[in-house]
Amino acid sequence: MWRQGRSERSRGENSRQDRRGLQTEEEIIKVPDFDFSDLVEKYKLSLVGRMFHIDGKSVDALITHMPKRRIWDVEGRVRGINLRNNKCQFDFDKEEDLQKVLHRRPCHFNKWSFSLERWIPTIKEDYPNSMLLWVTITGVPTHYKKDESYRSIGKALGEVDTVDVTNGRVGVQINVDEPLQFERKAGYANGDVVTVILKYEELHRLCFTCKRISHEEGTCPNYLQNKEKRTEFQDWRRRRR
């Protein structure tokens, strides 16, 4: 009985210690107000990149590869840092080189797209989660091929950057954490409704099952789940024969 009582007391003490430990971990550490404007100024010539394809080549390889002459042509004038969590940072010496790289978006490494945006003081783990993509829009009737049509369709996809009416396309900042859209309906003030097809330029790899750019179809959880269900159904049908 004595041993049992001691054991119960020990478990009770351990439980209280665990609760205190959890409370300590959840307690927010208070940091006093301070001036960090010098760091904001320091990183004003920086870009932040984020790889969406988690099974692709490493961030370190991307940092080494992208500044080369045949790609960005800024080698020796930029420093790359691995921020972990599939993110990296490029610190430039000149605004001219930074703009040169931004104008070459969308960016790709090993044919996988990655996001690249100016550094901003943010704590968002998913920043940057958007990509500037050119989207070619087909299906707009000839008499509706004006800025209003393409801009409205582009706004349904994300933040419109540029409208190119001549070539029937829009440059849009799109949240690529979400599934891409490939077909939409556009309605006009007179009641006309048309179906438009969306084609993304320079988008080399994506999953056609869930419409995301983070993986290919063969590794898509939705595809594998559906494939497993189809296999189970086929086995059931064979057993019924």
C-alpha cells in the first residue's frame, strides 16, 4: 500500500510539472519596444524567394545556380542566404541588379516555379506566396476584346499588374498556395456569359489533379487516394464475377 501511495504521489507530481512546463512554453515572452529601422534600411535591396516544390533540389543549389551569367547575370554582385523552410534571401549591391532580376520573373529552378518578391518586414511564414504570371485568355468574343474584359478576368485570379489587350493576356500576382484556375465564366452587363480558357505562360510543371504547383500528379495525395479507391472498386468487381 505504501509503495502504491508513493507511486500515485509521484505520478501526480509529474503531472503538475508537465502542466507547469506547458504553461511556460505557451507564455508569450515580452520584448520591449525598440528601433529596428536600421535593419529595414539594411535589407531594402533584398529579395526573398520561396520554393513550392518540397521534393525538388535544395535551396542551396538554387542560391548557387540562379545568379549565374546565363540566368540572372548578377554573379558576384549578390549574396544568397538559406532561410530554411524552403525559403532564401538575395542581398544585392545595387537597385539596378535587383530590378533586373525582378523583370525576369516568373522564376524557375529545375523547371519548378518559385516565388521571388522584395523583402518586407513581415512575420508571415508563407511570405512570399504569390507569383507574377502571364495568363493568356482565350474565348473572349471579338467585340469584347478591350481592357475591361481582360482586367476583370485577371482580378478574379489575383492582383492585376499589366493588361496586354493586343495579345489577349494579363500579368497577375497569383497566390500559388491555392489551386490554379484554368477555366472561368465571364458575364457582361447585357446578360452575355462566355467561357474563357486560361493558359499560364512559362509554367513547366504542376499537378493536373489538384491544380497546384508544389508536386506532380504521380505524388498528389488526391490522385493516390482516388487511384486506391479505383483499385479497390476493380478488385470488388472481379470478386463479384
